[in-house]
Amino acid sequence: MFFLLLLLFSFTGLLQAREGSLFVLEEVPAANLNLTAHPERIPSTLLCSIKCLGGNDMGSECYVFSYDNATQTCSLGNLGELDNSEVDNTTTLVWKHKGCIAPGKNPRYGRWYCVMKIKTERCYLVCNPGYVPKSYRGLYCNFIGNRAEWGRPIKDYKCLPTIPVILGGNAIPSSNKIHTFGPDGQVQYTKGNGFHFRQFVVQFFRGMITYCGGYWVSSGCYGFNDFALGGTNLQIRIDTRIDSASVIVQDRYYIIGGDKAAAWAQAEYILEEDGLSHPGMLTPEVTEEASCAMRFTDKSFINILKETVTEYDIISGNL
């Protein structure tokens, strides 16, 4: 019985391998590659690819393999979660499971920043100054069986023009007001807010104005889709933070610093995909003094505190 199942499984894998050539021969950064330390003797590249596909069907991940024709040995493996190609720029020729095709044309008023040849390939929408993503920034490649597909339609990623918005103030009644400055001139909203804005951080995130922390809402976040209807409690719990700094890099909404020692010591970020708060990098230079954070590169931001400017890599967390 076992032999019949194995035969059927091998035949299925053979059809898959021949049908759409699920693997392509590519140069992959050696630092991103995790191959088995002990190669197995296999008669051909095709059978090695079938073994790799079989590992996925049986629950163990295999998305790359190498085959040595001289020794007829097969090494199965995977790609790392992080792109370490800047640390080690050498490459290795392997058979890689076909991933998603990177978006071709840049969207109007923006561009794509993609990180490929890692375990979960991804792209981020980066809008030009004066524009923001309509909804999401992050686009992730997922495997449905042995087929790779982008998690959302690429056509949904657009950059929209911004308008100035002033929320709240230091004292009542200004702390309960919202002013927008758009094509219709200045518009003030006061109805339906139900809470006050003071010493908080705010960004356009996940398709809405999202503000977090502050004097009255120190450990939560609210969102605005329609100013006339007021804000919505997003049920996001953050550390107690007042007078923080904030910045968005890739698909992470970072909140840095605050009025307490715990907030100075470590940043946190809200991840676009799950809408939850996650621990960020350590921030040893942050004190009770107010700071300002700005996106610096496609994967880093700078935090400005008096005469100190510190760059943080969001992937490694290193200074």
C-alpha cells in the first residue's frame, strides 16, 4: 500500500514538474539561502524537484534545491525571512520555486520597492511627497498549494493626493476640533468626535487617519474615515505614550519615545497586515525630550533629538 501511494505521489509530482516548470534556475543571494547540510543521492534534477514538491505536500517546506550533476546529489532547502544580500553579496545558482512576478509599471504618483528572493517575497507601495496610499502599502506573495499569488490585487494599490488636516489642540475647546484645508477651503468638524486630541501621534494608515496615544488616549488608537461621523476606536493597544514621535516605513507605523522610561527604551509599531502593535527596536538615545522621526530610506528612519540624529534599520533594528 505504501509503495502504491509513493508511486502515485511521484507520478503527481512528475506531472506538476513537467506541466508548468514550477522551478527556475536562478542566482540567489548566498546569505538568504538555507540548504540541507547533507545532500542526498538522487538520479536526476527532475526527481530532486519532485522530492522538493513532496516535502511541501507532506508539511515540510522546500522552495529551493540544488543539484550536482557530477555527484548526482540533491540538496533541498528554503530561503530566509530577511534579505541579507547587503551583508554578503555573493550568489549561489539554485533551482528556485517560481514566486510572484514583481509589479511592472509603477503606479501614478508612486513607485514599488520590492524585496525578492526571500521566503515571503513582498513589495511596498512608496508614494511621492504629497501623496499617500489609498489603503495598503504592503503586498505579500503567498503560496496556494504549489502556486504563488499576490495577496491582494495590484490594481488596488494607488497613491492619492493629500490635504492638510489639523486635529485638536492643547486645551478645550480646540482639542475637540478638526480642521481640513482642501479644494472647498477650510472646513471645521466638531460633531461626533466624542474625545479630545492632545500630545498624540497621527499618520494616514490602512486607508484612514490613524492617531495613537496622547494626553487623553494614552494607550489606544482611533481612526477617521469620515470626519463628519467622528472617530472609531480601533481596539489597538499600545504602550502608554504621550509626546511621542511617529513615522511609517514599509507597512509599519512606528511610535517612538514618550513620557515614561519604558517608552523611551523601546519603540513599537503597528503592522498593516494584522492591525496589531508589535515590539520595535531599542531606542537608547531617546529621553523625555520630544523628538521627531522621518522616513529616511526604503527600510530605515531617522529620529532627531536636539542635536542627535539616529538612523534605525527597521529590518535589523540596528543603529
